[in-house]
Amino acid sequence: MSVNRHLSRTIAMQSLYEWDFHRDQDALKIAERVAQPVVKDVDVEYLHRVVEGVVKHVEEIDQLI
């Protein structure tokens, strides 16, 4: 199985964009749903680390933006 980090980052960004509008939902569940059609090509562990890291630090990130 070949995983694609670029694809994983793209899915992370798409998922976080959606989560930003629906913060009452679980960001990881959103990411898993977005990744579903291409899950065999996604580095799921990396995807989870990116999404969890952003969620954990969202207030700091928002301040920087």
C-alpha cells in the first residue's frame, strides 16, 4: 500500500475547513468521512496527528491569524 502525505494534508485542510464551521462536531470524524473515498492512499496516522494538533492549538492559531 502506498500512502500519500500530500493527499493526507489536503484532506486535513478540507476537514479542518469544514470543522471550523461546525466546531460542535468531532474533527477526526469529519476527517475520516472526507478520507473515506481514498482511505487506501491516505496516511491515516499522519492525518490524525495533523487534525488533532490543529484542534488542540486552534485558539493560538486563531490569534496568529
